[in-house]
Amino acid sequence: MSVVDTAYPPTAAQVAKLGSHIGAQIRGVRLGGDLDKATVATIRAALNEHKVIFFRDQQHLTEDGQYEFAQLLGNPTTPHPTLSSAGAKSLAIDSRHGGRSNVWHTDVTFVDRVPRASILRAVTLPTYGGSTTWASTVEAYNVLPEPLKLLAENLRARHSNTYDYAAESVQRPDDGTVAYRREFESRYFETEHPVVHVHPETGERALLLGCFVKEIVGLSSGESRALFRLFQDRVTRLENTVRWNWELGDVAIWDNLATQHYAVDDYDGTEHRKLTRITLAGDIPVGVDGVPSTVIAGNAESYSTTGSLTAVA
């Protein structure tokens, strides 16, 4: 049974906690560009606290409405650094066009300005399966033993958009996936991030890893893989996660700087799953030592602009 949290500004919104470390459902809100300031403040506060928040019964929301709502929270980015969107305001996550991202990741960590948050809206769903799981990278850091915290805080990792999909996936890629991968890797990006970064709004420390990690800087390939696995496995422990079973009209918003997520590919190819995603621009991550991330290859200025959840009043 969920517990309603009332420690938010006065509004009709009700925040019901889903897990002790991550996840909440917000009721009593009709999303759109016309939300009042108190409700927007409640959504921001809930996102900072619970890392991922969910809304049911938003069937009225269109792509334009999703974008207008996103503008209340921050500065929307262009849909993706490499994937074409033909002037669309959102990125289509479509199972029939390569959109089966069944690997643990934080969105677009291969650029320097990692997106601050993502807003995902269910458009078409399979008759079974297709849920999404999120994990708290803040809690993953918090529960590390002190020696591992010190180690992680002194590591940096290089992230690239040419990650080894075959090593992560247990399924053979179809033609749609191959074409999607080709476009995904059409422009090369590589960025060096701190393994532990300081959240720009909450001040919390979080692990910054996921499938786009190419290597841990200064280590051999074997050592790099071992350390990556050590910390990545901490992120995806079940007690750090929340799993959402989608219904049409659902909207999920997650703090991209405090989470990883995994879209569960447990529906057959005859089923169709399509969701639309809008990302909000973020700042360059900064490590515990105050050193920011650095670009190794690629220029993502046309994709991301400086912004945060406090950018729009």
C-alpha cells in the first residue's frame, strides 16, 4: 500500500511513495503547459526526492502538450545528438524502429552536458510486457563501504556512443536494430566523466556509469572491466530499483543525473511499443574534487544547452 507524502506546497497533487529509495506516483494532476506554479513546484520537489515519478490517466496529452509541460520544468533539448527526428519535438522510442534499449543506462552520457531529466509518454503498448525499471545511482553510492566510496570518488570514466551492444544484449539484432545502431553511431562522441558526481540541485553524490562507459581512465582493460562491474552491480541491486508497468496515458519523469533505467524487452516482435521522450538540458557534471567532465571527441552544442530544473519560474 502506497503512502501519500504531504510535505509539498499546497496543491491538489498527491505524492504517493512507491519504494524507500526510489519512485513515487503523483495523483490529482492533469499535465500540460497550463499547470499552476504550486503544482510545478510539487513535481520538482518530488522528482528531487524520489528520482522518478509517474502519472496515470494523461491520455489528453499530445506531443505539443508534452513539450509545453516540459518547458515548465526546464529547457528541452533537441531530440537526440545523432538520431534524426524530422523536426519533431520529441524522440520516438519505437520497438519497430530499433527502440528496444534493454541495457542499463543513463541517457546520453557520451556528451559533456548530460541531460538533467527525461519525460516519457506512453503512446502504443504491447498487450503484455514492456515495463521499465529505474535504479537510484544516489542510493547506490550511499550504501558503498567507505573504502569503495573513496575509490570511486577518485576514478574517471570515458563514455562513448559506440558501446558494445552485443556484449550487453542476449538477443540477436534484427534489421531495424542494425539500422538504428548505424544511425546512433553516425557521429562519434566521447566524454570523460567523474565516476562520482555531485548533483547540481540536491548536492547529493551519485555514481555516473551505465552501458556507455568505454573504460575507466588509467587502468588496463581487465582492471577497467572489473571495477566497472563492481560499481555497476551496486546500482542495479533490486532494493535500489522501481519497476513500472505501463498503461496508455502514463507519463514518467526521471532525474537523469540520479538514475539509470532499463526497458524490459519481454514482448514478441509482433507486438508494438512506442513512447515519446523529451529531455531537459543539463550542466556539465562535476566530481567530488571540483573537476568537471571533459570532451574527448564530438561537439554536442547543437543538442544540449545549459539549463536546469530551476531555469523556468
